[in-house]
Amino acid sequence: MTIDRAVFAFAGIVVLTGLTLAIWVHPYWVLLSAFAGLNMFQSAFTGFCPAAMVFKRLGFKPGTLFK
């Protein structure tokens, strides 16, 4: 799995977790999904993604977006 795919998978898990917790626990958990969305948005313009840095240190292969 490349860093790109790992970042997308992780972002999807974070968004779905935030929405699930917002439904079952407390509505403020939707802020977790908003944070993930904002991080993806800024990453599209800056190329900076903290999750990509973590996956790189974990030994994932570089992709085309995050190296």
C-alpha cells in the first residue's frame, strides 16, 4: 500500500468515525469529520499532510501525491 492510499483510507475512517460518534454519542463529534475535511482541503494546496509523514515513518511506499 502506498502512502497516498493509506492517507485516503485513514481520512475515510476518521470521517466515518466522527459521523458515527456524532449520531450515537454527541453531536459535537461531527467536528472530528470537519477537522479531517479541512486537513484534506489544505493538503490539496500545500502538499503538507501530517498523516503522510507518519505513514512514511512507518515504512509505507511513496506514492505520487506524498513522497
